Amino acid sequence: MIQNVLKILFVFCLFGFQNLEAQTTVSGIVTDAANGLPISGANVTIKGTKNGVSTGFDGKYSIKSPNSSAILVISYIGFITKEVAVSDETTINVALAESPNQLGEVVVTALGISKDQRKVGYAVATVGGDNLNKARETNVANSLSGRVSGLVVRGTNSGAGGTSKVLLRGISGVTSGGNPLYVIDGIPMDNTQRGSAGEWGGADQGDGIGNINPDDIEKMTVLKGQSASALYGARAVNGVILITTRKGKKGSDYEISFNSNFMADAPVDFTDFQDQYGQGTGGAKPLTTGAALATNRMAWGGKLDGSSVIGFDGKQYTYGKANESYIDFYRTGTNFTNTVSISKGMAEGAFRLSVSNLDSKSIVPNSGLKRTTINLSADQNITEKLNVAASINYTDERSNNRSFLSDGPKNPNNFLFLAPNVDHNIFAPGYDPVTGNEIVFSDDIYVTNPYFIANRGVEDPTRKRTISVLSTKYSFTDDIYAMVRLGNDVSHDTEFSVNPWGLDYTLNKRGGLDSQGQSTRSELNLDGLFGAKFKFGEDFSIDALAGANIRQNKYERIKVGGGPFVLPYLYTPNNVVNFNREYNYSGSESHSAFYSLDFGYTKYLTLTTTGRYDVYSSLSSASSSDNAVFTPSVSGAFIFNDLLKMEALDFGKVRLSYAVTSGEATPYTNSLYFNSGNSLVTNGVSYSTGSIPSTLPTLLKPFTVDEIEVGLDLRFFKSRLTFDASYYKKTSHDEILNAEYSRATGFATGVVASASIENKGLEISVTGVPVKTDNFTWTTSLNTTNFKNKVLATNADKTPIILGSNRGTLGNAVTAYVVGEAGPQIRAYDYAYNADGSIQVDAAGLPVRGEFKNFGSVLPTFYGGWNNEFKYKNFNLAFLIDFNYGNKVISATEYYSRLRGLHQATLVGRETGITNNGITATAENYYQAEARNITSTSIVSGDFIKFRQLSFGYSFPKDLVRKVSFLQGIDVSFVARNLGILMRKADNIDPESSFGSNVKYYGIEGTSLPSTSSFGLNVNFKIK
């Protein structure tokens, strides 16, 4: 398929360079009438024809005029469209005046369809590409943080290529995955998470959106509600984010751009551990090497007095604060991205080609990622009525030693809990140079020496991915068209994970091959669309769309492994004593039909209804033909500003929408699938074996979600002040849960449709331009979200649905869906209290465990962002501050710092003990019992205010730049990301820190990479 697309692209380019007839050439510059600056991307067309071009970087255009009576139409979003007669002129310069209300603004909606924002009856937000590619993240989705109301973004603290967790309007259902559907140029893309960490460890292997190059993105459009995304059917239950990629502009000259971005990531220590007492137990420092090894991560020793103390290696060290803390184990990470793009517009076509290279070095030594991205797009009018467009995005990503996270082996973050006097450098290089065996640094062999895993670790996945789109559109008239669109997303992944030779917990320290394999994941989409616009008199109109879709998903994986290794450092399947293998395959298909109807009355009212009918292979079975899901929506937009006759009000719109969407059906759950086993040989005869599944197949349809939304859009003072508000209420129904069955049925487990959750929220966005002169402009915007949710039902017994935990408080502090509470809810053990409210203690004076209760939700109840942009002549300054309130976090750092005597709270009673009810316990015994029994002490506030982003740039004057013949422009920006936390209530962690990459571990922190502050430089050259 890719070869065919490339051939078509080549043909397009040939078409574009042909001059079909000699015509008069008209050229000129389009500028802003307010300041005289050139307008890039303005549309210049010949009235009554489809002949059009776009202005270049410098506002210049050149277009073929058929005759002297032709009329040029010059337009640009936010400006008043202007018409100019060509006459006999060959040079026409045009100054566009800013529109007082910008009513002609166009937004991208579902299926990639552009609509006049007047007609849209639901909330849509757009983020420009310039907000994504300066102070950039290696996963572009993280750059959305704080920019869109109703949107919560959390990255995983896993280093380069980590997963981004994005929630739109909370969690749609107790069984939903949480992340929205990503659609690139009209085609859904796969965003499968390839592997994640849990309470027992593991590595975050990244997601699909992280493969997209920010330099290729023109804008991202967020469809928040169910009405906005209903045309995508069951896949839209978590919302949709549309990605529009950069493309060439018809009629423009060659445009070459080179962008270089360098970011340095500095690890940040958020701990505030005590440094008065050192390594040891019982108030004494260790006296033997064995005691030193056992207490390297215990700070229950004596006061640090500068005396001598024996180390785990038999050497003598100073019993004082170490010269370096755990944070010094890490290095300054770097991300270096270079992108070159070239585009050319012809009279009837355009193309753009970009090549980008990312070299990312993690803050963990010898860990990083390299990514090469190639993007090619072309658009060609084959005839006046037939247009063909195509694009290919190729990604080649190679990871080196991805970091393991959480409380498990092979984690490079294990120095976090070293006693204050223990310097991490004494454990370098992490292995014995003679034997290669790991240098164990603590009492737990599963707590791997970070130096060992940094120097010897192997966790090297790769990915080669191609996303291709081919579409053809035939316009029967200006108002009637048909389109066929084909999209294919194919990822070829390899995995190579090794337990290195010398790893202490492996058999005889000989390591093993955890996995070596490859997998292919693909999604094929074929769309057919037919659209038409009809006008009935002066007042009534209909905009209609009908279409169909065929989607195929396939996944295939094969891997081998084994252990222990026979020969050292030869990490191949042929070098293991015991060998294992694994094969997986899954496939599904859906057939869909959909429609959209816009009914318009004058310029005031638009009513829209959509519907999608999906037929799933995963719901088909021999005993049931009911394998379809219907997702309808209805919305309305009423423009009222002209009725109020308020001089200050430029635009006013009320929105109202309602939709019912659905989750997707899970493949291979609707039939019995028998398992084959190993052959049984008896008396020389081989017998086949197998097993019958113990889970009852289900014919239940996926859960549904209904949502009602009402909104208000106001613009004042020539759009100097805008206000947008949305209120929504979203409820899920009949969510499918696992259930235990009586063995008498022949099955042990099955499912029931019983769970439900409700989400409500108020989203407000305000944008203002307080100052605007010829040389200076200040634009400020604030978005806020008030959010509330409640679990309405789980199962018939209203049993809480347990999600996740960390290993330290395993099962004793968890996240769960609890009926009647916000969710996911943190549940943990409180203190037991006496009648007078004092804490109960046992006979040894240790705190007694009390009730297992709810302590708050992991989702924030109030959050948003404040963005400011200042422009003075050629200078520009922008910063973003975002905030988050109302959620709680289960913190493993809090638990272990209390257990190990590192927490500041453990200083109380070190010399005198802790006395309750007349009973005194040692501080060590008391705080360790408190950490283990009263797991609520591990819960911290998730509130924060962050200085999220800063950029300060300068655009070199055109007159100066053009002294270099091949240069068109130079822009230089100092950029920074995650500059600091302005407010937090958690003492020892970044409240956003997490190791998990899915909803199960949302709000759970523990032993992941430290957060970073990033600083860098972005330089862009525009070349003629």
C-alpha cells in the first residue's frame, strides 16, 4: 500500500509543475492594516473559480489571472475579507482590517469536517502548533497541560518516550480506559500503551501519541463532550483529540524551514528528609559490615557527629551528612531535535516534506531514545472537480535501557531512601569488575543497585511505524461532493529485555532472557462520505452528510525467553538453559454507517443531529444477531447578539447538546475458546490434551454514556474580551464487571452489567487583550474547571471495585470505585480512637489500626491554567501557570520515609520516645508501626500551582535578515518547561509524580524518576 501511495504522490508533483495555459501573473503582499506586518497563510483566490493560493512567510503571493476583469478575493481568519479588481495591474498589495467579531472563524469537527463556529452546538477548543513545539515535551500530549478547560494531563515519570495520561471531563466509566481517541488528518490512530509499571515494577514502554513529531502539527482540536465526538461511535466515549498536520499551501513559492530545539532536563529533589540522624537501628550506628549493609536504607541510628563508621565494604566512612544525595546519581538529561521541511505550492497543488531527528538522553545514565520522523503530504486538483490528497508519516524509534519503575527489581531509582550519611558513589560501578556480579547495597536483593542497572541493564524496545492517508474528493457542484478516504496505521515493534549476567536475585547470578520478540499492530480505516448543502429561500438551509466506514484491527506477537544464561554476556535465545516461547494474536472488524444533518434558520439558529450505527465482529455469535450499537446526538446553536442590540457585544451564542455514546466490545469474550495443552505420552502413545475455559462467554453489549451539555459563548469590544462557559452532566450505564458464578453452572466466572458513574462539571475560559497598540500587545487567558463525580453503582452488593496500590501499602491503601463517593477513591486505614478522641495504642505503646475508610478522590475538583502572551515590536514573551486542587495521592515516598526514619516527622521523640496513654515506645518502633498499620499516613494532598512554561523570543528584522540572500527570517527563543512549583502541600514529592500509565494506578506515587525542570533554546530559520 505504501508503495502505491508514494507513486500517487509522485504523480501529483508532476501534475503540479505543469503549466496548462499562459495567463497574466498578479503578485503582491498581504499585510495587517493595523501594524503593516505581513500576514502568512492568507487565502488569495480568483472569484468564481477554485484557483487560489496562500501567502508565504513574508505575506507575498503570486497567482494566475485569467483576464483583466477577474476579481481577487483575499481572506484570513479574524480579518474582513476584501475583493479587489485585477484590471490591468500585475502588482496588487492588500491591507486587511481586523474583523470586529471574527464570526467567520472555522473549527475542525468530527471526521475532519470544517464548520463555521457559529453552527457548532458543543464545546470545542483548539491549541496551535506553536504552543507545542517550542518548550516541547518528548510526548506532545503533555504539552496540552493547563491549556484547555476540562482536560487533565499527567505524564509518567519514566524518562524519554513515556506515556501521557489524558482525561477529558473525568473518567467516563469505571471500566473505560480513560484516554481519548486521537485522530490524525481525519483517520483514527492507534494509541495503545505498549507496557507499563505496576506495584511489582515494570517499565513504561510508551504510547501511540508519543510517536508524533510536534514540528509536523499545525493544531490540535479537542472535542470534549459526547456530542462533539459522537460521529466516531463507540470509540468516542472518552472524547476525541483531532490532529491537523502541516501541509503545503497552494500557489506559494518554495518555503524551506530549519528548526533546531535543544532542551536540558535538570532533575529536581522535592524531598525534605531529615539529616540529623544517620544509618543504623535502635539509635546506634552499625558496627559490622553486615549491619552496615542491612541499614544503608535505615536512618534510625545515632546523631550524625562526624565520627567514623564502618561501611558495607569494610571501609571506614565519616558519620556525617554525605557529600552527595540520591539526586546526584542522575545526570542532566538532554533533548536535541532538528527538523527541516520544504514545501511548494503550485496553481493546482502543493506538497510538504519534513525530516526530523530527536536525540534524547535520559537523566538516568546510559538511558535514552532516538527517533527519526519523515512526513510527506501532497494535495492536487486533478481536474476542476477532482481533488486527491495523500500523506505518509514514518517513525523509527529506538530506545536504550528504558527505566524500570515502582517498587520492583531493576529500578535505577533505589538510592532515594539512602540514610543521610551514605553517599551513593561508594556503590559504583555497581558490579564486581572481576566476576561481573552485582554489588548489593541493601538488605533486599530485589532492590537492585542503580549503578548496576544503569551500566549493565538491557531494556531496548524499538518501533517502526507508518501512518498513511489517501483521500479523493469529487465536487459535483460547489455544494455537493463525495469523498473516499483510506487510512492505515501499522506499527512494527521489537522487544529485548534482559536480566543481566550478575544480577543478584537471578539463579546463581547468571541472569536470563526475559523476552526477545516482535509484534505487529495495525488499524485500517476505509471511509466513504457524501455531503450536500441546500438552501430553501432566504432563511432555511440544510447541510447534510452521510457515510460509511470499515475498520479492521489486528495484533500479532511472538516472543522467546529463558534462563539462566550458559555463557556470560551473550544475550541470545540459544544461550539459555531453559527455553520458553509465546504467541498471541487478536483481530476484530467493524462496519459502520453514519449521518450528520445541520438545519439552519437565518443566521440565528442551527440544529444538528448525528447518528452512527456500528456492527461489531466482537458482538457476533451463532446464538445472537444483535451485534450493533447506535450512538445518536443532537445539538443546537442560537446566535442572539443581534437581537440584544448591545454595542459592546460583538457575538453571543447559546449551545445545547445531548448524546448517547458507548464503550467498545472486547474481542473473544462472546464465545467459548478451548485451549490446547502439551501432549500426554502413555505407553508410547501420544494423546492430545486441552482445557475448557472457566469463564462464561458474554453477549452483553458495551456500556453506554449519556451526556447533556449547555454552553455560552460571548465576545465583547471587537473580540478584545471573550468568554466561554460549558456545563455538562455525564452518566454511564450498565458497565460490565467481572463476577463469580456458582460452579454448578459449569463456569467459575463471568460478567454482569451493573456499574454506573456520574460526572458533572463547569468549564470556563476567559480571554482578554488588555493592551493593544501599534508596537505592544498583551493577551491573557484563564481557563478553569470545577469537577465533581460520584459512583452510582458497582454490583448488586455495592462492593467497592479495587483498582491499584503500591507495594509498600499493598492492599492496605488502595484506589477503588466506592458507591456514593467520588472516584477513584483512596481507601486506607485510619487510627483507632478512644472515646475522648485520643489515639489508641496497644500494650507496647504502638498505634492501633482503626477503620478502613475513604480519604478522597484521585481526580482534582478544581483545575485550570493562566496563559499570558506579550508582543513588543520584534520581541515576544509568554508564560503559562497551571493549578490543581482537590485530589489526594497515595505516596510510597511518604510511607518508606516514615518507615526508614527519613521523614521530618520521625524526629519527634528520637531521644525521649513517644508517649501515649502513659505508655512510651521508641520512636523507631512507633513510627514503623504507624507506617505499617495506619496507612492513611501515606496519603498526601495533590494540590499544586506550577510555573509550567516560559518562552522569550526575538524575530530578527526582515531588512537585516534579507542581507543574506537565501534567508527569509530568523526566530530565536529561550524556552523553559516545568520551571518550578509555586505551591504544593505534599512535603516530599511532586504531586504529579506517578509510575503507572493507566487509570488503575492514577493517583499512586512511588520510586519513579524524579521530576525535571527543562531549559533550552529554539531557533528557526526560514529559507527562500
